[in-house]
Amino acid sequence: MKFYQLLLSAALTISNATFAANPSDQDLSLLKNQPVNFAKVKITDKFWAPRLQNHAKTTLAAGLDQCIHKTHRVDNFAVAAGKKEGKFEGIFYDDSDLYKMIEGAAYSLINNPDPALEARIDSIINLIAAAQMPDGYLMTYYILGNGERWSDMNMHEMYCCGHLIEAAIAYYDATGKKTLLDVATRFADHIDRTFGPGKRDWVPGHEEIELALVKLYRTTGEKRYLDLATWLLDQRGHGKADWSNPNYYQDLTPVRDLTEITGHAVRAMYLFTGMADAATAAQDSSYLPALDRLWNDVIGTKMYITGGIGSSGANEGFTKPYDLPNETAYCETCASVGMILWNQRMNMLRGEAKYIDILERSLYNGALAGVSLSGDRFFYVNPLASNGSHHRQAWYGTACCPSQIARFLPSIGNYIYATSNDALWVNLFIGSLTTVELNGTNVLVNMQTDYPWNGFVRLQVNPSKKTDFEMRIRIPGWCKNVKLKVNENKVKTKIDNGYAVISRKWAKGDIVTIDMDMPVEVVAADPRVEANQGRRAIQRGPIVYCLEQTDNPDIANAALNANTSFSITQDPRMLGGIVYIDAKTASGTLRFIPYYTWDNREPGAMEVWVPYKE
């Protein structure tokens, strides 16, 4: 029917396996699975492990250097704390970038202990704590005399508090230190005393605090934080703010009645993630029909092939259905990360592989493009075509995207595995080690793979004793043919919501192999997408490809046709080690590289959707 179905849905042909159509019994709780926390996952593969090492070494250092030395983000706290002379400098919401950098550092410290980094963060946290007002309020823009606090719903006070909460919980989990958590809790308490039933109304202009308050509830056990989160969600859509364009703020319709995604893309992602988190924590299923409608709308009519969302720079968000221009595509990096956050929650709630399909698409394309291979330059906007003038930058005045990448990358282990009462869910194919508990038994899991370049995956399970459980392996939407074996034997399985389910008594040393065919695919967009009429894109596995001028000097005249043949080459020396695709046409050979790697060499034009001649 729509882009998602044209691109991803096809009859699944399974070799050497038998699938039944029986769905599993419905879980009695609202959650179908829960992710295995990345702190329990050691990533070992050749694709992600070097990126995480580079993140710890380069990306964090670059972002902290910007916050400490090249911009005024840390100095604003020092001035607010009376430790330094000066005034507020920057943009009113700049506190949030520092909080996100602290969150990223915390995640990195969990798997990459670094005493020097920890000491550096501790010193910044001490400044933040010293800047906090006696009543718990904390936003340096207002503390330093720039107007009256809580006077404008669009001034990101609650947004900054949300990122403070997330950073504080992360740092507490990583180090056991409570200073920042105490700061965040005092700010949350200040907000709870000020807003709510019988107090002041408020509609946050930029969502984020809602999901953060649910995290704070889960960390502290204080139900009033969950109550405040749900109250803030339910404030929307009742005319309590005076926006000139309520759609931009997702404030035209009560959240439970939403039918289509509108307005600012990142705000929408944080809102939907917050709705899903509140639904889960409160066991309130009334949010779910709206989340289903919204998901179908964005995936079916407003998502790019890269998993990017938000086609318009005018509102950093959405316009009408199927309006997906390429060169002017906005596709903010933060929005792609938001797609990952939201789709993970949808998978937790629904237990369907299609949500991980979208998560994976956004991960390997829309989000990963946001950071250079060197780890120190960033895209804010991710177009699908360029005349050669669009490039990554070391930082931005509004630096939400660099700091977003800094906190997201080290948490990648969150998305690989999940568990339910008696099942291990394998969602992403990333070489890794973890130990999970199933039916009271510890099970060591070792995944080995050269994914995303190769579709072969080897999973070894080592339960501490023989035990029964299900292994639910996602069969990606792009995969048309897969062979499944257990201990080199063909295995009878069933398909349940996109997962191959293997039920057996598992013993130490059992090995599951998943061999997914990964051919080059020529993809057509929904014909209602005017920008892509007469064009095709190239995809292999989860990776979307593009042409770059440095490989294709005559890129302006590039075209594919029905007789084009493709060959693949794995080159460990090219762009950090990639598989590139050569397309042989009557007029010559075109070289396609993964979209996430573009703009890492000489400047030049780029395009994802290439003219196609019948």
C-alpha cells in the first residue's frame, strides 16, 4: 500500500526451515519483552567495536572540548555558581547539550572505565550543583538574569530538566555517584511543586521531560514523577498554550486522539517515546491505539528510505503525505535517533519485528550518517542528494545533534537482545557477548557475525544447566531467503510477528546459525512520492547506498536501467572497511558506497535516488 510495504513487505521464502502461522499466547503484561541493558552487553564485532572505541577516544573528547573551551556551556554554570565573573552566553537551551555530553560520557564509562574522564565529569557536575537555586530551579539562562523563569512555554526549561534527569541517572548507574541525581531530583521536585492538578498549567514547547520523568520514577520509585509525566502528556491538545501553530508543538489534539504525525520531528519522537514509556510504567493501554495510528502514518507516508524523518527545514519536521524531496530533505540526526528510541518501545509493547526493521534502518543509515568516520565532525541535516555544498561540521550553534550522537552511540548495546518470561529475543545482528536469565537459569550468549556486510550469523548459547526456552530471531523485512540450523541440523520453527521461534531444551554449546541471503536490491519508492518518480535506490541488507562524485565524476549523467548488473566488493581499506557496489551499465560503471559514509573524502555531489531508464 505505502512506501514501507513496497520497500519491506514481501513473501518470505524460507529454506531448510518450516514455519507455522500460530502466534504465541498474548503476554498478560503490557510489555512483550524488555531490552537487555547495554551494560550487560560486550560488543565484539568489526563494525561496531571500532566505532565505540573511537567514540570514547575522539567523539567525547571533541564534544567536551566544545562545551568547556570553545563555547560557554560550562562557563555559564561557573558564572551562575558565582565561581567566575561574566554573563550568560549562547542560546537559552545550551544547558541541555552539556547534560547530553555527560550522559554520553556515563555510558562510555560503563564499558570503558577512564579515571581521567570521570574526574573531568565530576568537576563539571560540582559546578552544576553549585549553580542550582535553593528551591531546586536550574537553568542558567534565567538564573543569570535573562527574564522571568516559567514565563514562556517555548523556552525549554522542562526540556533541559529532562536531559538533566537522563544524564543524572546515567551517571549514577555508571559510577554510583549521586550528586547529579540529587540535583536532577531537586529540579524535578521544584517542577512538581509548581505544576500539576490544582497548580499551574503548562505545555512544554519541546517534549523530553515526559520520558525522563518515567526514568526518574523507575530509578527512585517515587510515583509522583510518573503522575507528573502522564499529567504533562495529557495537558496537550486542550488550548492551554497560545501557540500560533499548535500543530508544530503537537498541541492541537489530545495525545490519545492523535491520528497523524505533525510539526517538529524531534519533538514528536520524544512525545511518542514518552507516551510509550508512560503506558508501560502505568500499565495504561489507552495510549496504544494512537501510537499505532501514528506509526502507520509516519512509516507509510513520511519516512525516507534512510529511516530519516522530517522533510522540511521550515519547521524541522513534517508537511503533507509523500512530500519527500531529496536535496532539501531535513532528516535531522536527532530525529533518526528518536526513531530508534520510539521503535524500540513499540517493539517492547507489541513484540513485532517490523519495529526493529525501522529501528535498524534508522540506525545504519539516518543516525550513523550523523557522525564522520573520524568521529569528530557531524551532520545536523541529512539530505538524500547534494550538489557538493553540504558538509559535516565540528559543532553547531544549536548543537543538539553532536551531543545526541555522543550519548546514543555508546548505548548501542541496548538494542541487540531482549528477554521475556521464557524467551531470548535476538533483534539486531551485532557481534557481542551477554548473559541473560531465563527460567531461573543463566544463559551466556555469544553472537558472531560480519553483519551488515554479510548475512551469516552464528549464535552460541551456554546455559548453566539444560533449560527450556524460546529463541526468537528477527527475520529482517529486507530478507527474502534465510536458512536456519541448530547444531548444523535443519530445524522446524514457526514465524510469529516476524520472528523465527525455536523452542527446545538448550544445552551448553548449542549453536544456531542464521544464513540470510543479502543480494543487491533495486528499490522503487511509492509512486506518490513525486521526487522519486523515474528513479531508483540501491540497498543491500540494512544498508542504503548512494553515488558520490569522487567515485563517479560524471554523476550528473548517472542512470540505472533494467539491464544493469551489480557486483559487490569488500574493501577493508576503503572508508573504514565497507562493501561497495559496482553497477555496470551500457554507458559505464557506477560505484555505490553506503550512505552513512558519504562526505568523508573529497567534496562533491551525492545522490541516493538515481534516474532509472526503462
